[in-house]
Amino acid sequence: MTRGMAASWNGPLTPRSYPGAVALRCVIVDDNPGFLRAARALLEQEGLQVVGVASTGAEAVRCLADLHPDVTLIDIGLGAESGFEVARRLFDDPSVHPGQLILISAHAQDDFVDLIEASPAVGFLVKPTLSATAIERLLRPPGDASDRIGEPVGS
């Protein structure tokens, strides 16, 4: 072992880096086309499979009825729509299969704690902390709720 050297890897991440790995299937709902492109590229580079994107609640309903993802990321502010209302509609609609819902926003969760806790979402991520690791943390079994609401995830 060489002293003073830390392990580091800055090369591209390859999805399914070990046999038997199954990539999480993800849909992103956000009204910002630039964010949709950037988030999709980041999450796919980190090994998630982004199977669809939507910009409105209506698009999300159509998309999720067919795609059946493991997780759906929903922006809290969808233009004229509330991401909280869209999340509730997706969760309550028996024809839609959103998987686990995660709310996202560029704003701090402190601004929305009561609404997040009252939503059907398993958690919340501030957009700058979005990563495959942060999503996987929120999807952990119920016994490990330390990352669901509270400290920023992924930092």
C-alpha cells in the first residue's frame, strides 16, 4: 500500500458494473427542459435507467401509466401546477404506477417540511444534491429513515 494516496476514480461510471445488478428505472417530472436533460444525463451516468420524462402532471399520468418505474422524481414547482398535488394525483390514481415518489426542488426543504411530510413521497432532494446515491438512500427500507427528511441527502 502506498502511503499518502487516496483511492479516487474520475472516469466515466459504467452502469451495471457487476453481474446481476439491476438499474433502478426512473421517471423525472420537471417543467425545466435544461434540468430534465442534465438530470437524465447525470442519473444515467451513475447507473440509473431514466425511462421517461414529463413536463406536466398530465404528461406524467400518461407516461407512468405505461412505464411502471421504480421511482418517480417530481419537481415541487411545475409551472402553474403544484408538484405536491401532482404527487397526490399520481399516488391516488389506480391506473398510474409511479413506483416510489421523491419530491425535488431548487429550494431548501425547510420551506416545505409540512407539505413534504403530508405528501405520499418517501422523501425530498434539493436539486443540487440529486444523484443515484441520494435516491437509493431515500429508497432504503423503513428501519433506516435518517436520510428521508432532515439533513441534505447526498452531501
